[in-house]
Amino acid sequence: MERNLEEIFQAKIDKEEKIEPKDWMPDAYRKTLIRQISQHAHSEIVGMLPEGNWITRAPTLRRKVALMAKVQDEAGHGLYLYSAAETLGIDRDTMFDQLHTGKAKYSSIFNYPTLSWADIGSIGWLVDGAAIMNQVPLCRCSYGPYARAMVRVCKEESFHQRQGFEILLNLSKGSKEQKEMLQESVNRWWWPAMMMFGPGDADSPNSQQSMKWKIKRFTNDELRQKFVDVCYEQAKVLNVTLPDPDIKWNEERGHYDFGEINWDEFWNVVKGNGPCNKERLEARNKAWDEGAWVRDAAMAHAEKRANRKNKKVA
């Protein structure tokens, strides 16, 4: 019986039909989605921290408003994704607890500090650019609620990427100091952005199953290659040098070759030893604890309204 259900499930996926919350699904499929979607949601929420740090220090009112709007968008993305994960049977409090205790991971990129205004541009261009490469295929994910949530997320991330590129483009046309700040920032963010796609295909044992289930549409290395090809051309417009002396066009492959990623650094950050891992978790726990009264008040208000409605019905 179980085998027949799995065959029907896979046949539905193969026909590009969406799996919905009430459909039968293998436990492994459910667990994979819960892990991926919740980590994606955590990344959006933690990702607010390095940029929120620069809202009051943005150089103009226009930049302040735009950055504030972007950080607000990220909060919304987290909401969409937590809601999508809840359709799989996990509750939000459990996901928050997993984040705050360090049990659940989030994107390693957010454990790096934002040291200059140029970093806000680099995050938009490189970090959001890498996110778009990862996330656009998720709009065709086999799980319906996740795919639908990603449509709006990707539209907004595209705006974020353009916003970051514009910041860097303005710096590239500025003073000598601004150009140096731009180059220094790109030097620091390039390799962490390359790591965002996850380990190489040979070291990513779950990728093939996710590809079969059409949760993923491309492998980590395929997405990373697309990112390099796009960014190299965009870097020319910014008149900035990517910090990889091994980047060169490979006529035979039709792609840019690039240097070796420092995977020791990647795994060190994933394990909690990055520049800002401790700081990020402390900030999230502090916000959670200090916001308890708001959650309690909201629940009390909702209960009060429900009681009033019930009395009117009676």
C-alpha cells in the first residue's frame, strides 16, 4: 500500500502537478520541506539584522526610507515562509525555538558584519543576487504553498538586488575614497556569497533526492556557475574587480572558470564559529524576550474580540 502511494505521489510530481497540504506525501518529503522552508524563513528574519544596523546611518533620507522598506520586506518574507512551513504540520513556536536555541540553521552569509555603507550595496548585489538564483526555481517547487509564497518573495528580492546595484553604481562614480570602499566591500562579500549555494554537488548527498522530488530544479554547482557568469559581466559595469585571480572565460565550456572556495571557512561558520554567529542569536533571543508582552497583549485582545463575537451570536 505504502509503495503504491509513493508511486502515485512521484507520478504526480513527474507530471508537474503541485503537492498540497492535505495530499499524501512521504515522511522524508515532509521533513525535507520543513527543514528547508523553516531555514529559509529563519534566514529572512536574521537577515534583517546586518542591514537594520544601517538604517539610521544611511547617507540620505531616500536611502533610509528605501533600506527601511527592504528590511520590512524581509520580515514579510519570513512570515510567508513560516506560514508555508506550518501547512506541513510544524507550529511556529517550535520553529522559533529551534532558531533561538541554535538547533536550526540559517544562511551562513548573515554571520558576517556590515562594516561600511558599501556593504549594504554589496548585500543587495551579491547576497540578494545569489538568493534570486536560488529562489526563482523555487517558484516551480513541487510543494504548492512554498511555490506560491516564492512568487512574491522573488519579485521583491529582484527589487532589492537592483537597489543594491544602484548603491554600488553610485559609489563607482564617486570619489577615490568611495571607489576604494566599494572595492573593499566586494572583496569581503564575494566569497561568502559564493558559499550561499551550499556545498559542492559531490558533498551534497540530499540534492539528488530533492531534484527527484522537484523541490530543487538545479544543483548547487549549477546555480553557483550561473551566479559567476552573471556577476562577472555586472562587475564590468561597476568597474570593480572580483577577488578571484582564477576567473577566466572557458570557451569550451561556455562559462567562466573560477577559483577554489574555502570550504573550511564555510563549515566553520555553519557550525557557529563565524564572525557574528553569537551576536545574531543573542539579538534574536533578546528581541523575542523583550517582545513577549506584545505577543501576550495581542493574544489577550484576540481572545477578547472572540468572546464578544460569541456573545453576539448567542
